[in-house]
Amino acid sequence: MSIPSLSRRRRSPRPFIAAVVAAVAVLGGACSSNAATSSTTSGSNGATTSTSGDPVTLRLGYLTNLTNGSALIGVQKGTFTQNLPSSVTLQTSTYNAGPAEVTALLAGSLDAAYMGPNSAITAYTKSHGQAIRIISGATSGGAALVVSPSITSASQLKGTTIATPQLGNTQDVALRTWLKKQGLTFPGPNGGSGEVTILPQDNATTLASFEAGSIAGAWVPEPWVTEMVNRGHGHVLVNEKTQWPGGLFSTTVLVVSTDFLSAHPSVVDGLLKGQLAVNTFIKTSPATASTDANTALAALTGKALKANELASAWSDMTFTNDPLASTIRVDVAHANAAGFATTNIKGMFDLTPINQVLAATGKAPLTS
């Protein structure tokens, strides 16, 4: 089933914002490298310029997780390309976790990215509020703590090792927040000791380690939750939905560099039109959309989920254009409490572009 394109409109350029800072270490932890890189072309290729109609390359990053389903489908079905101006080349890069995307954004290697809210907070903090803006939500839900069958309570985690996708990413902060609520100690971002050891590592490595019994569990996003339950014979000790009022919390947002937003507003509008079209498709054709996302994920990781696994994972997520800003503000407090230095995020959201797109289709605006 094809996803409809949205009509194109141009909005007036924004004031130019200072260049992003050079690549920095993210939250004191080492960042992983790209998992894969590909490109989809719309129009001719060429250097990025600020003149409307001239060739522009939009460099988009996203994660190889089902929680990035909007990006998986938008790239795989060509929906983003269909909604971008004809002179734009879409170049994509995939990552294991958000902190690596942060490094790429701050180094000027990406123009936009789908990432977890804590990674967006990091990019905003490290650049003193200059580098990025959150311009849309994407996903709520789809993350959990999976543990060995013998573990049925928090107290049994003492002396164990629990994995997360990467130091300082959204699931890493969620695990630290929950452990603290349970009265359990753990090493800080810069090391130390504690009752529970936290091991940031690649999700595929986490699955293999869990199957081998070398870790007791992991706080991970989908599809790794489902993989650890089915392949690793684990069980969900904590579904992150239970930690948030109403079960809604931001898992994935769409961010853009402020330089790119200032220089190429019509390109950003096109990307947002693609984002809205994809999420409409997911809502109206969930079965087809989940299959498309699974196909895209398999092409990137070499492994597709089984039908029952896909259904379970997909049902745990809500795809929404709302960034759920109130939950991201809570994420700031959680990150600070876990030892990650953050800043006031006032100004991090710029929903003007997406609200202009929504207004053109008669839909209500989003708020931050």
C-alpha cells in the first residue's frame, strides 16, 4: 500500500543560529560507530546551498530499532523522498544508540535525526542550546527491563550485571532511575561501584550475552525486548509504560540542526510532511506498516522478526507526532539525578514548522 504525499508549502526562513560545536564526548561515555549507511536520491546531487531550488543533501540518522518505525518505513517506502523538494538528495545513516547520533550531529555529519529524548537533551546541553531543535515526536513506548526467569523482584538484582544500549541513552537513564527508586546502588557515569553493574553495549551483543547467561538482563527498546523474551527465554520485569502516568512517554523524537533549519526551511517542511504521512499510514494500516518496518529492519540487521514477535513488539508502541514534551522535562530531571549534567531545555522545542504543516491539513497544533 502506498503512503500519500502531502502537498508542499514554503515558510519564511528563520534567523541564522550559530554553528554547532565540534564533536564532543557524549555523557562521558564512548560512542558507537555507524551500523550502516545508505542513500536515497530525489533529484540531482550536489553541494548543500541555501538557495531554493539548488541541490541540497539532507543527511538523516536513525536507529535500528522498531521504536524508530517512522524512520524505517519512511526510508524504506520512499515516503520521505516523495515529500521532499525535487532538488533534495536524502542520505541516511543508521546507529545502534542515540549518543552516537549526538556525536554526528555536533560534528556536523548529520542534519536531522530520530533519537531518544535523553540523547536530544545531551545534544542541546553540550552545545549550550545552540545545535538542535526537537521538531516532532515519533514514538511512545516500546522499552522494558527483561531479566532471567529466576529473577522476579528488584532485590534479586544485587550482584548482577544489567545491560543498556549505550551510556547516557534513554534506556540507560531509565534503568538508573528505576534502580534508584528500588533503593539499589550502581556505578555513576564516570565509574565506581554499586550493587548492580550497568554494562552499556550494542543491542545485538546484549542478546548474545543474555542467551549465554553472562548478564542477568537488559533495559532495551523493541525489537530487543521481544528478542530477549523469545530467543533468550527471559521475561519482562518492568515495562517502562508502568513508570509513566497514562503509560505515555517519549521514546523517539525527530530533531534537526539549527543551522539546517535556518538555511533550508522548505526541506525541513518536506521531511515533516513525510513524517506525518508515515504516521498516518501506521495508524490506518498497522498490519501492513509493521510488516514494512520489519522488512526494513531485516535489511539493516540481517534478521526479521517472526510474525508473533512482530505483533507483540508493535502493539507495545504508539506512533505519535506529539513529542510529549512534559515527559521529556521529566527525563531532564531523571538524567540529572542519575549523574548526567544537563541544562534548562527551554527553547529546545520548535514546533512551528510542524504546526504549519498541520494547519495546512486542518489539524490541531501541537504544544511544547
